[in-house]
Amino acid sequence: MLATPWPATPHPTTNREARDRPPIAEADGWVVAVRGVHGGAGTTTVAAHLAGAWARWGPGPVGLVDLAGGLARRLDLAPGVRAWTDLTAVAGGPDPVWMRQALTEVLAEPWPGLHVLPLAGLVDGSPEPAPDPALVEAVLGAGRLAWRLVVVDLPPAGSPQLDAAMREADMLVAVGRCQSAGIGGVHAALDGWSLAGRGDWSAGAVITGAQSRAPLAPREARAALGERLWALIPADTLELAAAAEDGMLLLDRPDLPAVQAMIALANRIVPFPAQTG
């Protein structure tokens, strides 16, 4: 990852949830769950750009954990990189020191400060079996010790693995398209988070595909979600679509509105440290 200037216009954290948010712990990292509420919401794109932004501008290091499948292809990782199946032997009570070392020294590091644990999906040709829920909890628990932030890419469908990840999560980013089903889905996800006793400050909605010709106008999405809305991501540009196919992050293209929105979103969820020097 090439060095780039500090984001010139960080997104201000002025809403009530941001003001009430405690600082990230110095000892243990946070787990940020990014969950699409339906297929095609762009969840993996959002998760990867959040992780990449934090790895580049802090706080880092960052772990990007795939439970949706297909992240290795999306990031153009080399064939044979360590994945969930390489950790299955230690499910059901792995040594946390060994697990922490494995996460930081064995996993692929496509960019400095960003470690990736992929799960082979249908797009990879040979899908991996879903990891044991106990292993999911062990990996995320060890990830808190290994990284400042753990970003988990979650599928929309419920599963024991998703439930395990949600139990470990400190924050939820619910992702839906700019349409009625997407708005309803993120509302349901955020309501479920609140019913589980989680603080309102720790969960928010991200609406993708926002454009004037979308099935739902951006202003309607804002009105429907109010303070629950953390970001409106503009409709995919040709560059963003091409990057998804080529295994690229576009953090060096803040001129693209979608990229600018995702960088601002990262800074809103967990602010970049103040620039020094």
C-alpha cells in the first residue's frame, strides 16, 4: 500500500451517537461486523474499504475476516493463502497465544497493517465448509489481541457462524441498497441489535446505490433512517465495478464519490488518529 496524504476533509462526528461513543480500548481491539441485509448490497466492498482505510490511516493493525465467502478473489490474493480450513484443527479451545501469533504471522498481508482471513466461496470454484462457530469465536477473540480493529464481512443469511460473530461484535454496520427492501432490512437488523441490549451508538445503517434515479430517493432514505443513517454510498461507478473484479481497493481515488463516502464512513465509525508532525 503506497503512502498517501492524510484525508483532507475527515467526516465530522457530530451526531449524538458519535459524541456518546467511548474511545477504542488500548488493550483489546474492537470487532466491527459489516452485514448485508440482502444480496447485492455491496457489503464486501464496504467491509474491505473500511479495513483498508483503517490500516492506512489508523488505528491499525487491522484484521479483515471473511464469513461471506469470496474475499480472496475480490482482493486478488495469491492461490493457496491461509484460510479458515487451516485453522479448523484448533477449534474447540485453541491456545489464545498460539492463535494470536497465527493471525499476525501466517495470514496474508496484502497491504502493510492489513491481515486477511478469507473463506473460499462459490466465486472461487471450490467453496470451503463453514467454520465451526467455536472457531469463529476463538478467532475473533484472538483478533482483539492481535489487531486494533477486526472487520468481519458477514452474509445476509442467518447461520450459527453469523450468530457467533454477532455475539463477539462491538459494532454493527448494516448495509442495504437504496430501495424499500434495503431500508426495511437495515431497520430490522438495527432493531435486533438494540433488542439484544447493545447501545444505539454502536450500530448504524449504510445505504448503497444512492442516486436520483434509484427506486428510493436518497432524501427518502435519510428521512426513513434519521440518526441511524451513517452513510449514503453513491451508485457504483465504472471504476468501482472494475476494481471489484480486479481485486483492488480504490483508496487512492478520493475523487470518486463512492470512495470518498467510504473513507468518510471509516472516520465516522472509528476516527483516524490526529495527524502529527
